[in-house]
Amino acid sequence: MEYRIEHDTIGEIKVPANHCWGAQTQRSYQNFAIGNECMPEEIIKALVILKSAAAEVNYDRKKLTEEQKTAILEVCKEIAEGKYTEEFPLKVWQTGSGTQSNMNVNEVVAHIANRNYQNLNLHPNDHINMSQSSNDTFPTAMNIAAVMEIQERLIPAANNMIDTLRRLEKENQDVIKIGRTHLQDAVPIRFSQEISGWRGMLEENRIMIQKAVQHLRYLAIGGTAVGTGLNCPEGFDKDCTRVISEVTGESFFPAENKFHALTSKDAYVFVHGALKALAANLMKIANDIRWLASGPRCGINEIRIPENEPGSSIMPGKVNPTQCEAITMIAVQVMGNDAAVGFAASQGNFQLNVFMPVLAYNMLQSIRLLSDGIYSFEKHCLNGLEANCGKMNDNLKRSLMLVTCLTPEIGYEKAAAAAKKAFKESTTLRDSVIALGYMTGEEYDEKVKPEIMV
């Protein structure tokens, strides 16, 4: 492999000639060969959005020439579009401030811009990082990335699943089945009502997430090293957030208290808590569906879900609820990520939180997994869900909890006696009530109508 010599304030170091990064990136690459988890591409995209905005504002303040600004903007646009992905190899497990990834971006932008334009002499720190510090750029990028991923991926995925549930509600509004509490038979319910509970969960989660994400719209940029804004022009934060808002189509604002913005990650905890609530509801919905689809002959079997692939390497003809299993594993991962986010956010020391890369990694993984998982679950499972009306009706007729509607007529204790007698003797509830002399057959038929119990 061919190398070139780059230098930083520590000294010279060999860098692969076919790459565009510089000395600080190379040192991190060599010193933190830990795990397989690289800095999320969403963070890199957010950083170049920020670098573009900073270049615009610094140009307006006559700190950059028009040619320098244009070169920076061109390179940042290419990086944001997915070009040069191989130039960002650094691991999550690096400096807790994210400084090395900030410098990775600074070095790559400067190198490519200098290569494309003659006599620019752009310096990673002096020009690309002008008016900034890693301590305000990295938390700013964290917030930008999370907001964009939630708005562009997660919310549309949730909306798509809500629409499918609404369609299923409409299709099943006349289907009556037995309800269940404590995994035991309960009183009747419309299948559409059961589905509406699932829909309501997602709609409430959507509200929670949208409310929580507002706290991520306040950015640390302008605080520089410790929150005082040293080496940052007055008004830089307002102008920078204005440009970021224009570029992303999302509303961002300068954090009023930069000392809070640099050292606290409470907004990340708050938002991820809303993601955990979504994960909890997805776990419940998927578990309901796989229980209701259990069987096909020795389970509940009240619904049918798509048969996507063979379920066993030894049992011929077996088909499993694999989309339910995938989404529930995702829910478990998100819940684990939430613990990591909470612990990491608690580790702000003095003027800076130094657990930011792992915060960003877990947040963005949760958003990505939930978004992809919801789309997959809707497409390959929920969209093809059908009621097994025959089995639902059989279970409904056999349920002893229909006796609940007789309580106003014969009292709680007599109703309980009738249910227990029917269960013990394997007779119908109707026969039991008649045998005990509580009602005639005609009276029973008049009162026990599932369609008026829902």
C-alpha cells in the first residue's frame, strides 16, 4: 500500500494514499480498533449539513472567500448524498466527545476541496471547523440526525401501519369474538374493537414521539468548547440554525443555555423513552397476533397471518409467526438501548458529556430498527391478516363468560355457580342455567346475545 505523510500538532504520520482523511483520523483509526460499530452514517450526514451551514455563515461574515465557501458546500453536498462513504471509518468506541469524527469530516472536506480547487489551502481546523468546536458540533449533529431520522423514517412507518390497522378495523366491524384477560376467557368483543386498541397504541406513541422530539430542535452550536462561545462570532448560532432549518426542512433553534446543551443529554433520554414506549406497544401487538394465530389446530387459531417461509428444518409443513418474532426482538433491543442511553446521559462531567458517540449510536439504531421493523411487519404480516370467523364463532359460543350478562337477572353467585357447573360437567352454559332452574331456555336465549354485549 502506498502512503503519504500528513501531520498534526503531535507530529507526522503515514496515511494511506488512496484515502482523503488526515492525521487525526489516522491516529483514531489506529488507536481505536475496537469492535465493528462505525460512526453512524446519519451522524456524518448531519455533520456535513452543519459544516455547510457554518461555511455559509462564515462567508457572510467575510471570514471565508466565495471560492472557499463554494468548495466546502460542493464537497459537503457530495458527502451528504452518500459519496465518499469509505472515508469515514472511525469506530463508535473513540473519544467520548466525538472529536475524532468531527475532525474526520473536517479533514476529508478540506482534502477533497483542496484537490478540486487550486490554491485554496483550506485547513481542517482553521476553515472547515471555523467558529466551532467538536464540543458543540457533535451534539448538534446528534440532534439533527435524530430529528431527521424520526421525521423521515419512523413517523411515515408508523403512519403506514396505522392506516393498515384502520382498514382492518373497517373490514372486521361485524366480527364478534371472545375477549380475554389474564389469558383467560372474558366477555365478548368486536374484532374491530381489539384492532382499534392496537391502532390507538400507535397513534398515542406517534403523539408522544412528536412532542418529545421538539426538545431535540434546540442545538448546541455556538457554545464552542465549554458553552461560553469563545472564538464564535455573535449571532453565529442563530444564523447557523436558520441555514440548517432551510437545508433540512426541519425547524431548529439555538439552545438558549449552551452550558446545558453541552453537558446534558436529557433530551436524548426523553426522546428515547418515547421510542421505548413504542417498542413496548409493538411487543404487545405482535404477541397478541402470534397468540391469536397460534395453532393451526392445537392453538387459538382465531386469525390467519401470511405464510412467508417454511418454519422448521425437521417438521414438514410447519409455518411460524416469524415477523412477530422479528419485531419483538427489535423491541427487546430498543429496551436495551434505552438503558444504555440513560446511563450514558448521566455521565456529564463538568462542562461536557463524554458518552456522546454511544448515545448517538443507540438512538439511531433504535430509530432505524423500529422504522424498518414496522415496515416489514406491516408488509409481510399485518397487511395479510384475516379473521378466522368460524373459529371465533365456535369459541364465542363455548365461552362460559357469556354468563356475565345474566348477573343483573340472577345475581353474581348464581351466575358463577352456573359457569362452574357447565365447566365441571362439560355441558353448555345454557344447559347449566336451565338445569339449575335459574332460567328457562327461552329466557336464556333472550338475554344471552353476544351482539348486544359489545
